[in-house]
Amino acid sequence: MADAEGTGTAAAAATGGAAAIGPWARFRAEFAESRLAMVGLALLAAIVVLGLLAPVISPQNPYDLAQLDVMDSKLAPGEESATGKTYWLGTDDQGRDMLSGILYGLRISLGVGITSTVFALAIGLFFGLLAAYFGGWTDTLVMRVVDIQLSFPAILIALVLLAVLGQGVGKIVVALVTVQWAYYARTVRSAALVERQKEYVEAARVLALGRARIVFRHLLPNCLPPLIVVATVQVAHAIALEATLSFLGLGLPITEPSLGLLISNGFQYLLSGKYWISFYPGIALLLTIMSINLVADQLRDVLNPRLRR
């Protein structure tokens, strides 16, 4: 009898302990199941911190003309300049420190990627919920616009917009938002159409709740899990697209460096053996996109266990 009571007490304690674990703690525990995802998260955190602290930790401001010396042009990694300064990742054709250029480039690339994703997410969320909830001609109109846009390559639309708008951080953010919002609109509409048919939405309608309350208090929270995964992936996509546009000379000007622009600056010197001018920014871009994708992959598994491998 005592053993039975002890067993029951232990079971109750275990149940209470499991119930005491909050959703955030459970989310962290499930996310930490993948060592690869944790490596990606740690790498991404380090990249973000380095980008934010670039003005503080960089050996030089590579875009301050007063700090540049043409005599330091195209120095190899680890080579000393005439003044005794060592450039651990070398210099480019203008004598700019590559390490400093990469740190500043990370800051710009991450800023452009995150900013464009946030604005595109907000626009796509609004139109996706609008199309799913009201249906009819509203749904038809929104989705036909989405279909037309998605039928063209994203880089083609961005190239046309930047050819009209010109270069600059604000202008490339506008171009990236324009090519991204349709992905979110389609994702949100698909999730909201499923949720709209469920009982809790019907109950909210029977209770005569307002449309805005039904959409934002009931539909929206249940559409967020797939949207978070898409947004994380799209940050990496936006960074890669910005790098491509800057490499082609249509993204950011030379006074606002990004990783793509740094790669472009050294492209013409690859065949002459000056590999480091493009190589190290390319490695930084690769690690940034890879870390974001590793985090997004694990987020997908956690937020939708049915997809877990």
C-alpha cells in the first residue's frame, strides 16, 4: 500500500513538473536537440555581434579616406605595411583593411536583410489575412497579383526597380520588400484558410466579435509558426539577393559597403593571385547564410513536429 502511494506521489510530482515547464522552456529544449542547429545559432549570434560592434572593434574605418594609404594597396594576408601595421586578412586595391571591410560589410548586409524581411512580412501578412478571411473577389484580386509577381524571377524584378530607383540602402530595401512580400502573402493565406474553417473561428462569429478581433486575435496567432520559418529563410535569401545585386553594381554604392560589393571589388584580381580580396568576404557571406539556414531548418522541425526527420 505504501509502495502504491509512493508511486502515485512520484507520478503526480512528475506530471506537475512537466506541467510547470512553460512553452518557452519547452521550445528551447526542443531546439537544443540539434547540435548542428546550436552551432548555427552560436555562429549567427557571433556574426550579429561582430556586425553591431564593427565601429568599435575594427582596426580601421575602411571608408574614412584619412585612414587609408595607397601604398598599402593589395597587401597579402599577414603582410606588414611600410608603417609597420599588420593586415591579417590583407588589403584591397585601395589599401583598405579587409578585416575591417568585412566587419562593416556584415553590418550593412544584416541590416538590409532583416529590415527588408520585416517590412515584407508586415505587408504580406496584411494582404494574406485579408484574402483568406474575406475570400471572393478580394481573394481573387490579391492572389492574382501574387501569382503574377511570383511568375517572374525575384532578381529580375529587383534589377528593374534598381535601374529606375538608383543605388542606396533605402532603395535596395524597397526593391527587396517588393520581391519578397508575395511569399508571405501566399503562406499566410494558406494557413489562414485552414484556420478559418475551424470551430473557434465559427464560435467567434456566432458571438458577433468584430472582424479585426477575429483576424488579429484568433487567426493571426495560429498562422505564425509557418510564417516564422519562412521569414527566417527569407532573411538569408534577402542577404544573398542584395549581395548579388551589389556584385553586379546595382545594389549599394562604394560608400555603403556590403559583402557583395567587397566580393565584386576583388573579382578582377582573382586571376592575378590576389585571391583574398574576394575570398574572405565570400567566406563571411557563406557562413552568414549557412548559419541562418541551419537555424531555420531546426525552427521548422520544432514548430511543425510532423516534418521532423
